[in-house]
Amino acid sequence: MRALTATRRWAALTATASGLAVLVAALPWLRGDDPARSVLRARLGEREPDPAALAAVRSDLDLPADPLQGAGQWLSRAVTGDLGRSWVDGASVADTLTNAAGVSALLSGTAATIAAIVGVLLAVPAAWAAAGRRRPRAGYAAAALAALPEFVLAAVLITVVAVNWRLAPTAGWFGPTHLVLPALSLGIPTGGLLARLLTTAVEATAAEPWVHTWRAAGSGRRELATALLRRAITAVVPQVAVLFVGVLGGAVAVEQLFAIPGLGRIALHASLAQDLPLVQGCVLFLVVTGVLVGGLGITAHRLLIGPAGQAAGLIPAVPEHRHSPYAVPLTAALLLTTVVGVGLLRDAERVRLDQRLGSPSWDHPLGTDPVGRDVLAQLAHGAILTVGTAAVVTVLSLLVGLAAGLRGGTARTGTADVLNALPPVFVGLVIAALAGPGLTAAALAAALVAWVPLAVHTRSLAEEVRASGYYRAAELCGAGPGRLLRRHLLPAVAGPVVLHALARVPATALTIAGLGFLGLGAGHDSPEWGAQLAAAVTYLERAPLAVLGPVAGLGLLGVLAATPGSGLLTRPPGRLLLRGLRPLHQR
Amino acid sequence: MTALLTATGLMKSYRSHPVLDGVGLTVHPGDRLGILGASGAGKSTLLRLLLAVEAPDRGEIHFRDQPVRPGRPGTLAWFRRAVQLVPQDPYGSLSPRMTVAEIIAEPLVCLRVPGDHTARVRELLAAVDLDPALAGRRPAALSGGQRQRVAVARALAPEPQLLIADEPVSALDATVRVTVLDLLREASERAGAALVMVSHDVAAVRRICTSVAVLHQGRIAESGGVEDVLGRPGSQATRDLLAAVPRLPSVPA
Amino acid sequence: MIANPEPSTLPGMTTVIIFTMLKLSGLSIRLGGRLVVDDVNLTVEPGQTVGLIGGSGSGKTLTALGVLGLLPGAAHAEGHIGLGGIELCGAPERRLRQVRGCRIGFVGQDALAALNPLATIGRHLCIPLRRHRGLNRREAARAAGDLLERVGLAADTVRAYPAQLSGGQRQRAAIALAVAGRPGLLIADEPTSALDPPNQAGILDLLRALPPAADGRPTALLLISHDLAVVARLCDRIAVMHDGCLVEQGDTAELIAAPSHPYTRALVASARALAA
């Protein structure tokens, strides 16, 4: 199997980042609209701007008329630190970003620390169990935490800790106490994800033959557990970039919810106002940060491995297949189906202004929303909207993923690595800035991200088949490309990838809901779950129970999304998560 | 007698590390040539070149005086029909998703060999001493020896003029090695195909080959008739290979 | 629990009681309900070299893992495994940990995978040296160097990582690790099958001249292999496994001269047919 050397990973990383930068630079023209018009619309909401005003705007903001020239100009200025000026208030983008960057750095740094602590703490029992020849049990806690979307956790923390217990401020950015809840809601899910990666790596490592040798040599349990954990951490380090970029993505929702003046919130508002220079600046900033952290991960990996050499970078053996408890995901699915089934029979449209924000009652088991509609019915209709869109997105991304993955070629490997790390929120931000928010835009953003892991999975399976003895034998039997694809590649690849795609439906639904929550997806009066949660959060202090419906639904989805980590699909996602540690080995 | 396969001056390097350094050999119809060498001698690279999977950096391969150059999958059909491989690993070389009959018929289908494929498969199963009832089974249900018989049957299917065997018994249980080796010899004799066997196993080569070429550090150290080369080794490489063969202690009968 | 001691008569002496090194009696192993090792009876005397031969899937490796208490999770052993008077079958992990590396050493097939890629050879050797021989850090480092020289490696190999060694060197390091605790018994599972013929010969020679056990007696060897010629070259006795059963055992020369079980006969015939 071909793999990337560290140098090639760097090259891929920078190439993709430059590609993204060019794309970002061309954003104002990608809308197919005169930027000057956009500026006037952004500022005044005017429909028919007069030519004089347009010319004034153009000279005022120094807008070139031609896209190529414009992109070039933007890029060359960006290198010198000049990112242009906001279309809305004319403030310097670079200054706005610099002010916000400090806030974001503090928040995401704290969150990353929390994540590292949570991740390692959750992985220690796994290593201890594996060293004692027992199957790690800690996996489920990690999976559950990892499945929790940041915005849902944030909503829960605000409701319980800030509103009910009054232990921390609900919003704002005035001191250390304001840091606690946001950092927790960002750090805990990432910590769960890190723990999942570590646990998978520990399990895989425990299946490696050297563990046998150590045991046969009489190694003690603590000694072995430490060695296992060390090997697992080494294996996971190249993935920290992905995790950190995930933190940055989650920060958009968290900063919005807690009203923190960080980069994420600025990017979100700029996107909703279609203030493209600010969006450009934010995206550029995040891409550069991602590349730097990714590079740091690669360097740290090399340092950790040191003279142990290339073999140490080998991906650990695939852990034994385990029969996981199906009870939890099955219960979640059943509960979800029941709620949706019951709710669908109810009227979701009937507005009763006299029953606004009602508490749960016999008539309305989950209460009523701000305009007096039945929350249960809203939840069910929203489920159809959220999950249905996710299903369509999944089918599309499955086709694209299969096609892209089967085409093979190593050139795309690095690109896919980077795209794999791109949080859907950023894609959603850019698309909303270009095309305006909406369910279609959210679906498009989700699809743009969702095909990548499927393509990566397809490609790794296809590489395995291509390296197999029977594929080579078929080539020597004279099989042409068509037959190789039909008889050997597709049958081996299709099954697992389709299962993988199915398993990702809940995760995609969460993505769409997340975008909806930010206002980048379905409109605010839509029953789509994210939008519904956002609406409920607005009335949090008056009716804390209103967030329960959407939170419970999204939580159940989260449990389902976590299922591949423990269900029949242990193998593919586990391997995908660990792909990054396959950098330096055999070709 | 016109030669079947001629290779002249084959050179191949990987990352400027020479693996093959001017290898030439000739196979005539009816020959059974053993290519012996320790690991790292360049055996598998030579094999890939002979099978036209990879192109040599320098040197040429001719089959019945026609030049052979590797191409995309599905091309070079005339060569694929004339030269077939018996691979090393009978566990990996048979698709787990196909039945034995489908596997054996694969070259017939791919190379568009005319005739009744079902009858031909039955004939081939008999030729390698396999129960016809196995035709509908998948490889997972077969033992290592049976799988290697299937691989031999598949190689024989398009009636090749040359069989190339890559360590055909090294992955098999000790007790079935001899029978599979003998089968390979008999099958190639009966089908009138020449045989090239690449191996590190002196004993296997001695058992079924008529001539031998010893490969050492990318060159042919010595070649000739099996009795000559293995009986009176003229090079250190051959002596090392012979010395490494574990022997049973001689016991009075 | 004490296994039955074997009465043994030494010439010109009264009857004394000597523990056998390893005594398997009625050992069966089930893997997920399937009987994969069926009623194996085998003894290894102190200093003896015994070959356990069989094809893949014959249960020979599982037998060895059973002795070490390192069976995979789904496997379960029953019967008796007596090691110098101690019963190992069903013994608690704590007890087994004191036995492994100290009373029994183990060498596996592929030394690249068998050594932790992130630990130096010295770090590996420290496991038995410090745990079983109670050496401190400095003593262990010196002992490790001596041990490596004993197996034909340079003393400064202690600082090398497994990836920096060749296949033959790694296997030598693995043998050093296995005998570092001065065990009375070394179990070697296909120690040469991943190696080149010249390296194979070197490793076999090394196994023939193992350092003595803690009590000064030669280390007993249980050599597991699929290759009759390798086993015959090294072992006093040979036991043949086929389909989970121990079908035949006996003195090497006798067994090769007059194999009785059909599988053994096929093995001997095959080895003779391919004898160069």
C-alpha cells in the first residue's frame, strides 16, 4: 500500500492550503455578482443601486472590476497583512481579526487543554484493561462524549449550570468565569473524540505481537499499560490537527451561543451579512492555523518516534472484531422512531398564540413553542426534514465518494486528508456567504464534506484489493479494466462503503442541524431541528424546557452517530480515524 | 529449435539501487528451468519483468521472437494467453468471492478463449486431481494444497506454452509439497508447456527442473543442467544455497 | 498444587525423585467451543530438546500459548500443565507473570513485530533482568550488554531500536530477551521461518548453545516447527501434532527411522523426497 511520507504530507498540506487561499481570494466574484452591488446591498439593503453610488463604492473600497485581477490583488495584499476592509462598516479586516484572534486563542487553547486531559483520562482505563488482558470497556463513554455536538452540549450547560443553578454566567466575555462553560462545551466532545482515537489505538496496539513478547518476558501490568498508552499516543499525534480544526469549527456555534467576540462569531455574522472580505479573512486565518497545527502534529510525530524509525509509524494491527452491545443504539433508534411516529400524527402548523411556550401537558406532551405550536409535532416534522435531507446528501456523497475513491491515484491522498479535516461549519459559512443561507445551502455544505471520508474509505479498500494476490492474478489472466472493476473491485468495496455511508446518516443530520442552529440552514420558523433549537434558546430564560425536545432528538442522533464506533462497523471508521498514522512505511 | 522466451541484458533499479544487473536467459519448448536464489537476489523483480508486469530499465524480453512490453490491464492478450503464472500464496491469489469454477474459467473469459468453458473447467479439475464437486465451492472451503491445485488449473486453462511458478509450494504444508510439485511437473509435461520455477528451495528445483540458473546479487552466478550445477557447484552462491538446506539425519534403514 | 513427581532411577543410585521440567497431561484447548487441542500428553525433561512438529492449524502454537497462559481471549485450556511441580493450568495471572520470562522463556516467529518498535533492545531486556533477577538499572544495563554478546550481537545493541536491526539480529535479540531471566525452559515457535536460509542456520546454532538456566543446568528447549528437517537437526525427541492431536512421539532417530502414524510417515517421506 502506498503511503505518504512526512515531506509529501507537508507538500499536500501546503498545496491544498494555497488552493483554498486562491478560492477564498476569488470569493467575491464566485457569486456571479458585481461586488460593488453586494457592498451596497450589505450596507443599505437597497434593491436598485444607482451607477453613481456603485462607482463611489468601487473607488472607496478600491474594488477591481475583473475577478482574476481582484483575486491576485487580494492575495498579494494578504501576504503583506492587508486583508481589505469590511463591506458593512468599512473597518480594517486585519484589525478586526487581530482583536478577535486573542479571544479565540484563549478559548480554543483552554478547550484543547480540557480535551487533552479528558482524552487521556478516558484512555487510561482502556490501556489498563488491555494490559490486564481484558477488553477495554471505556470505549462507550468516550463514544458518547464524542457524539455530543458542541452546540447541544453548550445549550444543555447554559440551561442547567447557568440558568438553573446560576453557577456561571450565561453569556458575555468579561473574565475567567466567562471562559468556563464555553471551554467545557468545546473541550469535552473533542476530548471524547480524542479518547475514542486513543482507545482504538490502544486496542489495536494490544493486538500487536510485541505485547505477547512483553508478557512472555514477564512484564508487569503497569509497565505494559504505560507502553501501550505511549504507543497509542504516538499513533494519534498526527491527528491532533484534525481535532484542533474541529475545535475551531465548534467554536463558531459556541461563541455565538455565549456571545463571545471571537473569530467564529465574527465569521458567522459576516457570512450572514454577506460581508465577504471579513469571511475571506476569517477563512484564510483558520486555514493557516489548521496548516500550522497540522505541521506541528507531523513534527511532533517525528520527534516522538525519533530513532525508533519508520516501522514505529506503522499502523497498529486491526483489533479483533468485537461484538458490541447493540442495546443502546437500538433503544435510541426505537425511541426516535416512536417519537417521530407519534409526532407525525399531530398538527405541526397550528399556531395558538394564547398557548405560547407552554409547559408539557396532556395536550402537548413536550410543551409548546414560542408561537404556541406543539413541540412534539414540530420535532417529528423536523426529523423528516433533517434526517431526510441527510439521507439525500448521503446518497449523493456515496456516489461521488465511490467514484472518486475507485479512480485511485495517490495525488489526491493529501488533498483528501486536508478536506477530511475541514469542519462543515466553514464550508457552510462560505456557501451561505455566497448563495445566502437555506436548507439547500446547508445540504450542499454537508455534501461537500460528507463524500470525503467515503472516498478515503473506498480508496483504502480499493488499494487493499489492488495489492491482493487475486487481483494481480486476474490482471495476469488478461482481465481488462472493466472486468477488474466489475468482478473484483466493486464487490469488495461496495458493501463496506455502503454500510459506512448508512452509518454516517446521523452524523450528516447533525451537521445539517448544526448549520440550521447557526442560521446558515433552514429558516428560523422551520421545524428543522437545528433551527428549532436556536429558536428555543432565544427563550431559554423564560422556558428552559423548550430546548428539551430538540436537545433530546439531537442527543439520540448523536448516540446513533456514535454507533459505528462500537457496532458492526468498528473496522472502517476505526481504520479511517487511524489513517493518519500510516505515514511512514512500506510501499 | 526456436526459443520460447528470451531475456537479454535485463537491468532494473529501484531508487538507484540496482536489483537486476544484466540478466539474460533462454527458455526452449519443453524446458523446465529453475531460477534459484536467496531472498534479495532479485528473484521477484525478475519474475515481474518476465511476466511483463513491469518494464526493465534496460534489456529486452522476446516471446517467440516477438518483443514483449508491459501495458495497461487487458492489453497484451496474446502474451497472457501464452504465459501463465502459478502464484506463491494459494490463500491470497484466489478471490474469496468467486467459486472454484469461476476462478478457473477467469482466463478463458478474460482472454475470450472460444469453446465450452464448463466442459473445459471439468477437464481441468480432473487434470489437477480435484473432485468435480468442488467446482461450486469457494476457496475458503479448500485446504492449502487444494487451493494450489486450483491455481494450477487456472494457469493451465488457456493452454499456455509457458508456465511461470513463483515459489509454488513454500506456503504449503510439508506433506503436500511433493505432490503439488509432482503435479506441476506432470501437468506441464502433459500440456506440452515449458516451466520456469522461481524458488529459494534447492530441493524443489532438483525435484522437477531440468536446468537451473542461480541468481545472486542481480546477476546469474551460474547456470546449466540441474545435475551439473547442483552436483558440482561452481560458484559460492550455489554452495551457500546448498549448505543451507536442512537434511534429515541419515538413519540406517 | 503440586503435579505428580516422576520417579526416576539413576544408575548406581537409589531411586530419587526428580521433577520433570514440563509435563502436559490431558491438555485440551477449546477455541470458541471448538476443540483445537485434544488431550495432549507431553513431557520435557530438564536440559532436553523436544521438537513439536505439525502443519498449520494442527494446534502446536496454541499448545505453547496454553503453557504460557497467553491464549487468545476466546480460547480456554483444561487439563494439567505442570512446570517443575507447579500447576499452571488455570493459575491466576499474577502467578503466571512470575513464571513467564523467569521459568519459561518464549521466542516467536517474526522478530520485527515481536519487539516494541518504540522501545530500545536494552529497554526490552530490562523487563526480565529487573523483574526476575532483581538487578538495578546499572546492573541490568551491564547484564544486557553481556547477554547480547552471548547471542552474537554487539554490546552497544542495547541502544538500538528494533527497526535499526536486520532480521537475523532481531531474532538474536529476541532470544536474548527470552533467556534473560535464565529460564529452565525455552519455548521457540517457528523461530527461523521468517528468516533467510543462512540466518536460519545461525539461529539454530544459537538455540543449540543456549546459556544455562539459573540452576546451572542446560536450558530445556521446546521447538515448534513445521519443518521436520529443522526439528530433527536440533532435538532429542520429536512429538508430532495433527488436527489438534499428538499422534506420535519418540526419540528423533527412532521416529524418523520407523514412523508409525500415517501423517508422520507422509512427513518423513516428504522430507526424504525433497532431501537435497
